[in-house]
Amino acid sequence: MERLKESKQAEFVALYGRRRVGKTWLVRCYFQDKFTFYSTGIARGNRKEQLKNFYKSICAHSQNNPEQHMVGTEF
């Protein structure tokens, strides 16, 4: 994580594990809220719901209308 924090280029981190063990807290504390984008999953969501949620988060971050891009998109 230190390498990612010090990196001068864009990085992607996927952190997963059991619910309610402090994953979001760890990331926020470690990176001191110095990240451009993050998304959290949906409790008990299936794969399709998780992907749709992630896609909408990315679109909201980039200020694109997700509904416009979702026509024909299969999750």
C-alpha cells in the first residue's frame, strides 16, 4: 500500500473481505482521504447489482449520465 500511496501515476486497488471488519476505515485512514475516486459495494448484492453500482459510481464521478450508456449493457 505504501508503494501505491507514493506512486505518481493512477493506481487501482481492489480490497475485499468479510463485512464489518474495517476495510473502508483502513483505506480512508491509510490514504488520509487523498484519493480521487472510490466505491463501496452493496451489502448482499449479487454480481450484477455490484457491477451496476460500480458502473454508476464511475459515471457519477465522471459526470456522465449512466442511463445513457447502459442501453444494451449486460452485467
